[in-house]
Amino acid sequence: MIMITRYLTQPAFLRFFSFFSCIGLASCMGGSIRPMPELSGLISQPTRSYREPALGNKWLATLVNHQGKEKIQLVDLRGKRIVGLPGLNRSDSQPISVSVSADGQRLAFVRQRADQTELLLYRRELGTLQRLEVSPKGVPRRVSLDGAGRILAVQVSRNGGWDVDVIRLSAF
């Protein structure tokens, strides 16, 4: 609203200049946006479905559904390969949301297991999984990890509404 108000109160020549500057910039972009074929082949397979992409510098974490089972997959974008995640995916759980740090060493995710929704942190270098408690109590839904893998934002359902908790993670 502030920008609209400022725009309307500008002198006519500034509005004219601003409008045509935007048009000019848009026309310079030209062409259509297209997938990167060398990477899309890794994550576009006809027997699988991909959702919830999360980018971390040179890493892509995504949820993949293969034969009715969801799991977390990590792609090294520079090396153009899928990276193994030992101990992360379980046959008795369903991942809901995932996020990856810039160096690909930490993955934060939410999963449904039995009748519980869990918030977890996976340290790839160590192959360890740590359950993170949500306090005050709530049901986690979405996660977003900062580039350093030290701060986590979590969307949490509490008392019929949605909150966002920001959590500082330990170094180890």
C-alpha cells in the first residue's frame, strides 16, 4: 500500500519514467524459463513424483514418492548425483517437509510416524538423527533451515492456529 501511495503522489513525469523502466526491464529478460536438463533428469522420472523442493546452495532436498511410499532425497547439484542418506528414511514414517543447509550437511524435516508428528535434524556427516521437541507443545508442519544449518524456522499448529517458532540449533 505504501508503494502505491508513493507512486500516485509522484509527479507525472516520474510515474511515466517508472512505468516504462519496469516495461524495459521486463523486456530485457526475454525468453521463457526452462528447466536445466542435466539436473532435471535426476529428479524427473515417470515412475516417481517429486514435491516440497528445498535448495541449499549446491544441494536440493525433495520429497519423492515411489510406488506409493514417500522418502527424502538429496541431490548434489554440482556433482549431478543423488546422495545416500543412511538412517534417514524409515518404512514406518511419512516425511511431510524438508529443508537443507547450504553445505548439505544438515537436513531438518517433519515426519508423520504412527500417530505422532515429529521434528527432526539429520547430520549427514555423522549419519545421526536427533528429535527436536517443540515447546510449547504443538504439531510441526513445515521447516526452513538457514544456510549455516544453525537456525530453524518451524511452522507449528497450536490451539487451532498457526505459529512460527525460530530455534537456534547447537553446533553439534
